[in-house]
Amino acid sequence: MSRASATTDRERALLAQGYRRIVGLDEVGRGCLAGPVVAAAVLFPTDLLAAPDPLPGVADSKLLAPDQRLALAEEILARVVAVGLGQATAAEIDCWGLGVASRWAMVRALRALPVPPDYLLVDYFTLPDCPCPQEGVVDGDARCFTIAAASIVAKVVRDRLCSLLDALYPGYGFAIHKGYGTPEHRAALARLGPSPVHRRSFAPVRALLAPGTGAVRRAGDG
Amino acid sequence: MADRRRHLGRQGEEYAVDFLRRQGYLIAGRNVRLAQGEIDIVAREGEVLCLIEVRTRRSPRYGTPEESLTARKRQRLRALAEEYLAGLPEPPLACRIDLVAIEVGSDGSVRRCTLLRNAVEGHGFSV
């Protein structure tokens, strides 16, 4: 089954305007009950972005099969100029809220890039105090090539991280469900109680905590 | 001996985390490693980011946990706070350094646990 790839339409328009360091930024893992949110920032060479569909198959990471995603991530990493990775931990999510933590993961990914972007393409969001022009692209992880590439890299990295969490906190099945709230994960959570990497502010985890020791949801949280 | 001390420290931190949670703190990080050292606990109380030092002592014979926070250690904590804040993606509205002082009896049970808010002043960010 062939699926519509993300295109470089936006990137090529920016190249025509003279931008050279166009960075795609996306974050994954917002909906998980455990583990961090992980963000990736990717910078491709301009000649690659000048092609309409430079790496066929690059599309929304959520719609790709794991082995497809892995193969694409390898291709992406072989072709990029630079990659920056950032995360915000489960405890940071509990403390500052999911919206703030996701933003932090993205800012950290940008800071980890060895070169500053001159234009930033972000999936849906825009970042506060961004030093360069930026754009929150609606549906960017499906439609915009650099954002889709960032989402694939972030997803593969986060899945790997969750496999490591599985070794640190065995029994929950992190290597299988990657922290998402599958029935197996919920059953293990009820049986074992929350691990240190569970998001205590998320309802299914909070329900298992002793009263007064969970995170309380505050007004203004993302 | 060093191992025993480290074990006592870990125990104290474990206790402090539960204690702070019951006080309404939200824990953002534990044993946060920085270039200049380690912050025991990072948390949020209300809108304030709190960097928390946990001092655990077996008996007050050689001084209380509070007294073990010498001028040099306060200076180190201020420097750690600066480094942590500089590394954050966004600055918090306010920040302070708190102390949790724990005294453990010879049987290992906690005899006293005291929370001192803003225990180290003058790092420039306290409210």
C-alpha cells in the first residue's frame, strides 16, 4: 500500500526566499502514561530539499509500520547535516504540565543542534522567544518533509528509550507498548503500582496513588 | 563508611520526596547532575521552582543537619542553582533553595524531618 509522502513544497518556497538552514522540529510521546516526551530537530542540505520528494516514504511517523520507520530513520540520519535531540522527563511533565514540558523538549532539541536554524518549521506549535523566523505548520508531521523527518527520528529514539526503561523497570512491558496506555500496560500498572517514570499527573496513574501524593492539575496547564 | 553514609543520604532523600509530596510539592527531578555537582531534588511549590538540599544525620552529637549546611556549602548550592536555571529552556517565575533536615535514630527510624523554605538566601532569584 502506498501512502502519500510529505512534500518539500514549503521548504522549496523558503529556499527561493534565500533561507539555507531550514530546520524541522517535532515531538512525540505526549499521549503516553510513562516516559519522557522526546523531540528531534533535523537540518537537511539544501540540495536535498530542492527535490519535491527527496526520500520517498517519509510521512507522518504515526502512520508508518515500525520496521518502515526504522529504515526511514536510518536513511534520514545518513542524509542530514545535523540532528538535535531533546527530552522532558515524566517528572517534568507532572511538575510543569504537558504543554510546557513538550515545549522544553523542543527547545532542548534545538539547543542540541550544532548550528542555529535560520528558519524553523514546527508541527502545529510555535516556540516563544525563537531567535529566527518560524512557522507552526498544521498537519506538519504528515505534509511537511522536514517536520515528518523530525517526527520519525523522534519516534525511533523514543521507542529505543522505552526499551531501556523496560530493562530498568521490568514487568510493565515498556519495550512493547512504549508507555502508551494499552490494556496490558494498564493491567501491569494496577498490579505493580507506578514506577518512577510514570506520569503521576495522568488520570490512570494518579488513580493509583495515595491521596495527596499525586500531581494536582492546575489552571493554565497545557 | 563512605558507603554507609551514601546509603543514609539515599534513605533521607527517599523520605524527603514523600514528605515534600505530602506538603504539596510537585517533584520535577531527583539527583540532577550538573557540571558543578548534584541537586538532590528539584520541585515546584505553587509557581516557585524549588531546589532542595537534603541533609540527613544519624544523631545530633556532631551538630544538627541544619548546622551541617556550612557557608561553603551554601555557596556551592547558589552556584548549582545558577547553573540549573541557566540550563532551563524557560526561566521560572521565581526560584528558591529549600532545606530538608532529617535526623535518623540508631534504629534507622526518622526522628525529625524539618522543611526550611528559602534556607539559602541571596542567590538572586528568591521571592
